[in-house]
Amino acid sequence: MRHLIVLIICALTIVLGLANLAFARSGSTLSTGQELADAGDIKGAMRVFAALTRGQPESAEAHARLGGMQLLDRRYADAVRSFQRAVSLGDNGPRSFLGMGMAYLHMGQMRAARAAFIEAKARGTRQPAQVDEVIAWIDARDGVPAVPQR
């Protein structure tokens, strides 16, 4: 029995060590992608984040960052899919909805853009007044009567 306990502890140590290694690698990959993006290499950053989403398909952070790069690269439909995946994986803040809203705007899908911006605001965006301005612009463009935002 004692040997079994020692064997289980050793196995857990190995598994946790591998998990920590994978986490460390994902962190360095995220930082590598961000460094490329900061240097203006959007396509390079997009390749890094895309590889990360393939290697760690459950990473909301990787999907959100990939969506951001796709948005900057004008791959709007791809960006929407990446942002939606990030949200489905637990990206609970406003950033993926802001990104979706911008992508939908560029695709001319005003109702979807409006809904995304409203959700971003509900999730606590740092600039709610600016989001209100975008929503009002969409409403004016679509002929929707202005509704005061809270």
C-alpha cells in the first residue's frame, strides 16, 4: 500500500510538472505574440496566436488575442469567430464584445454590432460614454429613434 501511495505521488508530481511547463510555454507564446503585435508585426503575432489556439484550444486568452490581430488584419469574419470562441471559453470581460462590435461594424452588420457594444457596456467597459456614442451613431445610421442609455 505504501508503495502505491509513493507511486501515485510520483505520478502526480510528473503530471503537475508537465502542466506547469505547458503553462509556462503558453505564457511565453502569449508574450511573444504580444511583442510582435507591439512591434507592428500583425501577421507574425497572428501566426503565434493561431498556433497557440491549435495547441491549447481551450485558451480564451489565445482566442481573444487572435481575434484582435484578425481585426487589425481586416479579417473581420475570422475575428468574430475568434471572439465568440473566447467568450464561450470564459472571456467574461468586455474586450471580446468590443472586438466583435468593431468587426461587425466593418462588415456592415449594424444590428449585430449594436448588440455586441451593448453587451460590452453591460460587462463593464472602461469608457461607457464612448460606447454610448458608437451605439447612438449606429442608431442614427439605421434610423432607430435615440434611446437614452443608462
